[in-house]
Amino acid sequence: MSDVNHLGWDFPAPFTLDITVQPGDIDALQHVNNVTYLGWLEAVSWAHSKSLDLDWDTYERLGVACVVRRHELDYLAPTHLGDELVAATWVSRNDGRLSLWRRFQIIRPADGVTVLRGHSHFVSVRLDNGRPCRMPKEFSEGYRVMIEET
């Protein structure tokens, strides 16, 4: 799945991560469990953060992390064992103070179907006490908005 630009993304130039559905992802209904999708969103978020040089070591050095405050997920189509998927993310808002928001989309390239859309709100918190705090310059500059939402 090297060229993902031809897929029907909701927004241009996503950061993407390839996924293949594994046996442990399947639930009693024989499709991917909804909790698994959340794990994939975390994985694509972390991969994107690492690409921006905002990995866990950086979070520890700064003493600040981004944590999820809210997820909104729309499960649009089931996926099954062996399906190849592409998860995408975009930073959609960053207030430069406390909060940033990400958009997500997962597409099954075999048929071009979007199987999930999501939106998450993150807040900056201090690692020593878990309390919200002003985001460091590295977050306000590194987590640049990738899309224009209307």
C-alpha cells in the first residue's frame, strides 16, 4: 500500500499508517472489535507525533504530554481478518494554549470504502501531577494544523 494519495481522503495530505487485520482484532461477531479501532487511532497518532520529533522521550523531557479528553468515532463498515487498511490522521485545530484536535479516517483500499471516521480532542497535561497546563512551544509549533475545516 505504498501510494495512498489516490484513496478518497476527506482532506488532502494525511499522515498514514498501514494496518492488516490480525486474529486478535476479531470479536465474537467475526469482525474487528470496536476497541481495536481505538488502538489503531492511537498508533497512527503516535507514529505521526514521532515523525514530528514529538516522541515519548520528548514528552518526558518537557514534563508535558497530550492526553485524550474526548473521542467521537463513526463506525461505517465492518472489517475482517486479513483486510488491509490505511489509517490516516490530520491535526485539525491547535489553539496553541491547551488543546489540539485530530481528525481520523480509515479506508480499505481493496474497495475504497471508508470504514471509520473519527475526531479526538487532546489536552496538554503535566506529567508530574496530571493537571492541564499550557502546551510547550514544541507542541504549539510541532502539531501544526494540516487542514482547513469549515
